[in-house]
Amino acid sequence: MTRFSDRLVRRAFAAGEFISPSLTGRAAFELFCRTPGSSELTQGERRAVERASAFMNQARHHRLPTSSGCAMLHEFRPEGKAARGAVLVIHGWRSRTEYMRALIEAYRDAGYRVLSLDLPGHGGSLGRRLNMALAGEAVRRAADWFGPFAAMVGHSFGGAVAVNAAVGSVDGLAPVAVDRLVTIASPSSMPKLFADFGRMLKLGPRSQSFVEAQVERLTGRSIGEFDSARQLLHLPLPTLVIHDAEDREVPVEEARSTARAGDHVRLHVTQGLGHRRIITDASVIREVVEFVAAAAEPVMVH
């Protein structure tokens, strides 16, 4: 949106607090879930997709049926040998498999079969909406076809999706069987995420409560339960949390909060990588691969 249209939207949402907070809250939630269409990609994003075309041609592509259409899963197999196990890679908001290339190649080169999921409304998947319920359903379908996983590795929103899929936070979706979790530059608190979103739109308290009620309507759980530290406290899976101290999109305090879940959660804070370069940094890539490879008994997949 332009600055002018952005101001108009905020004024409309502020006024909605006094006219119809329920309608305003639902509209704000739909705005939150809206994903960018292909026509909204920046030139840089288009170039990144084009540069990754040869890489994507190496994959086997699977369409997984979901309630929002089909989710695209890209399968990368190690060459000439049986895989050590399967790793599910999950990108973040406004991202896609092509942007996760460095991680995918590193796990494949280490002998893993890598499944990279395009979340609903992203990449090759259908739809123009994304929320935790839709993301959880797509991960559950991936697990039904290709699980169990040696690890789930998520960047940004994808890390939160991985945690929620492992604990089974969405009613009706069974927890995904996984040995290890890796989150990179990921938010930890859905209440904080929606509070920040509400402040950006200048939502009033009644409208904000209706926004948060949509989470419970879709997942069957109150928004307060969607906190990574609280979730991992009751899920003692070995977990690696990586975050950059200078991340401007998701503050590093989110990672520190997640790490308080217990000794099974290991925190590594980087410097100078920000929110996006962190998933291409060689030292970060090496650490996340070694963390998964350290599992005692990897599953053999043919």
C-alpha cells in the first residue's frame, strides 16, 4: 500500500472500534492472513526464483491435498545412496522453497532426504491465505506421506509452524513425529505477534479481542497457548534455536524466551546476519546440519 492508503486503512480500523468491533476484528484477521500474489513479488524476489530454477529441477514435486487447495512439497534426494533420514524444511512468511536452497543442499549433501514445503499461499501452493491452522494442516499432510522426520527445520514463521506441528497445537491434527527441531529467526509468542499487528493497525481493545478470537475459532485453543517456551516446556525434544542479535523483523528476545523452556533447548545468537541472511550463512548452515546429524540412531530411508 502507499503511505496515503496505509493511513486510510488505519483510520478505518480505528473507527471500526466504535461502529462494529466484531466486524473490524474479523476484517483485521483476514488482512493478517492475506498472502502476496505472484504479481506482488519484488524484482529481487523474481530474480531469486529465476536463479533457483536449475536447483528446483532437481526435485521431485508432490501436490498434497488440503482444505485450502493443494500444498506443494519438493523432495530432494541424496545421490547414489540410501538417505540417513528425512528432514522437513519450512520457510517463513513471504518466502518459498527457492529461498531455502542453502539449507536444503546442505542437508542433502549430508545424506538426508529433504522435503521442503511451500506453505499455503506461497510458492507453488494454492491459496491466498495463511494462518497456523492452514500451515499445521499442510505439515500434517507432509508427515502422513513422508514422516516420521529426523528433524523439522523452520525459518521465521516456519519455525513457529514446526514447533506447533510437533506439539499438535491445532485441534484435529495429530502431533508430527520428529526427533529434533531447529528454529531460525522465529517468533515465539502469538499473543505478542497479534498485539504488534493490532498496534500497527491502531485497533481498539474490543476489535483486538475479536481478532484473537479468530485464532481460537480456527485452532480450538486460546491464543495464550501459542507460546513456544510454554509448548516446548512440555515437549522435551532436542531443539536448536538460532537468532541474530540485529534481527529487525523478529527481536532476539523472542529466541531468548523460547530457550527458557529447558535444558533440551539450545540457543545460539549470531551477529550481523539479520533476519534473512542468517539462512545462507555458512557457519549457521554447518551448525544446523551437525545438530541434526548428532542424533544417535538415524532412520534409514530407501
